[in-house]
Amino acid sequence: MAKICTDAGHGGQDSSAVWQDALEKDLNLLYTKALNTELKKRGHTVFTTRTSDVQVPPLGTRCRLVNEHYRQQAPQFDLIVSIHCNAAAIKENGVYKAVSSRRGLYVIYSQESEASRTAAQTISKQCAAADIHLNHHGRLSTVQLGRALAGIHKTIPPAVLIELGFMTNPEELALLKSDTYREEMVKTLADGIEKYLFA
Ligand SMILES: [Zn+2]
């Protein structure tokens, strides 16, 4: 059985993306809690960064804390999974306008970590096989990120950041809010995580 660290992105005063009546921090927490339940049900030990709507340090700081724990062997995570939701907007005449056409699930990893790349590719393949986003138009992908975004490149254990879908896409927002979809999503993510850890 594995030790997995999950992270519900943002929280407290940091809502991140807000679209219509949906806050990214709330969706992230909802999905992370469901994923925690699913992973525990499968016998894994789960550590998580927040279980309510509280402000936690930014992702870069969270990663540094993980590394301190890792060095002290308390605990040594097998994988870190940070859960987020996406939003797309363009600036027109000084005003941000949502771009509803962008869609799809992204599993983001650091190109500096071979293990993170394998984890991201395994999880995204599992999502594709489960037809998670029926109309992702090839956007279901792993994205190679350098130092600019996410901070996940600095962790000692492998880490992935999952953008579940676009809040600014009406179809995906409806899916993200659906209990059935959430159940299907967390099972698929757990399948992908297990495939990576035990393949
Ligand atoms: Zn986010």
C-alpha cells in the first residue's frame, strides 16, 4: 500500500478562479475529499493539505514542507497529487472575457522529474481510457512545465498537478458540479495512481 499526499488547490482568501457561482477552491476541495475517501477505501495512507476552506501556504511553500517531511522520513510520500480546476479568459479592451471553447483535463508535471512524467502520463492515459472528457479534442494531455508554474518541480517525491476541467466551459462546469461525474473521476484517478505506483 502507498503513502499519498493530496492537495486541494488554493483555499481561504485564495479562491483562485471564480466563474458564475463556482469557486475553484471549493471544487478542488470537493474532489480532493472524494479522492481521499476512494484511496483510503483501497487501503492507502492519505495525507492531505487541507480538509476545509482554510488558507494554506502557496504551492511552492507546500512543496518545500513536503520535502522537509520527506527528509525526516515523516512521511516519505510515494506520490503528491494537487487538484485544480482550470479557467480560460482573454483581455479585451481592458476587460477579461471568459473563453468557453477551451476544454479538457490536464495532468501537469515537471520536466525535471522522470518519475513525475511517468505518473502524469499513466494517470492521463487512464482518464483517456475512461473517456473522462468525451470532447476533449486531444487536449487531454501532459504538459511539460519549467520553473514558471506550479512549483511542483521542486518536490523530492514525484508530483502531479491535475487540472480537472475548465470552469469557463459550460459543459465541463456542469460535469464538474455533478456527483456522478465526481464519483467516476475519482475512481479513474485512483486507478491511474495505482497503475503508476504498482505497475
Ligand atoms: Zn488552481
